[in-house]
Amino acid sequence: MTSSGLSGAALERVVEHVRAVGDGVVSTLGPDGGPQAAYLTLAVTARGELVFDAREGSRKVANLRRDPRVAVVVGGPGGTTLQLQGVADEPSGAARVRCAAAYRAAFPQFAASLDDPGIVVVRVVVRWARWGDYRTSPPVVEDLVGGAG
């Protein structure tokens, strides 16, 4: 899987926000094409890849194996939000080690779960991102990568 389109200030914004908030809503496409959402803990690599873990038999894992497109919303305290869209996979080899390390660093209390064969590490490579700060009037909304979405 190729790296995200994030770079420079956009990459810094995504990494900073996800690390500060640490959770969000991940939406996948169900078997009938309808949306299915889950509230999850979220980590991020220095490359701006989102990382979460999931049970092997979960709806989200089945959905992502069938259709890897995903949308994520990372809310924030005081009216900030980060909306992301991308492509998910289950990294292997060095990529899995790197993604698992980011997850362990963010959530040491869940580190042991990553060694459970029934747990899958999921990586989301960001293709589109929009930052919103609704603490001001008018709000500040900017596309970080991918243009209008």
C-alpha cells in the first residue's frame, strides 16, 4: 500500500489531532452497501496512517476485506473535528510492526491484545482529510489533502 497524500503542515495537523483525541468513529460499507459505524480507539503513525485493532470476526473486518474504503471522524474537545477518508488494509511484516508500535505507544493498556491471534491490526492510508475548527465565527474549515470531498 502506498503512503498517504499527507505532507508538511497537513501531516502535522492529522498526527497532532489524532494523538490528542485518541478515538473516533470509523465507518465501513456493509454487505448491502450501507454504512456501518463503530466508535474505536485510534492511533496514528508518524506517516499519518490511522491504526486501530479489531476482532477477526467483527463486522468492520469483514467489511474492510470486502471493500477497503473507509471514512473516519476524529472529534475534538471544544469544537474541532477531523474528517478522513482512505483505504484500509491489514499490514504485514515491517509495516505491521510499525503500525502495532504506534498503537502500543498510544494505548499501552491494550498492548497485549495485539499478540492475540484473534485480533487484527488495521491501517488506514488517508486519501482525503478536512479539518474544522468550530470554536470561532465563522468557523475555519480547510481541506488538508484530496481537495473537495
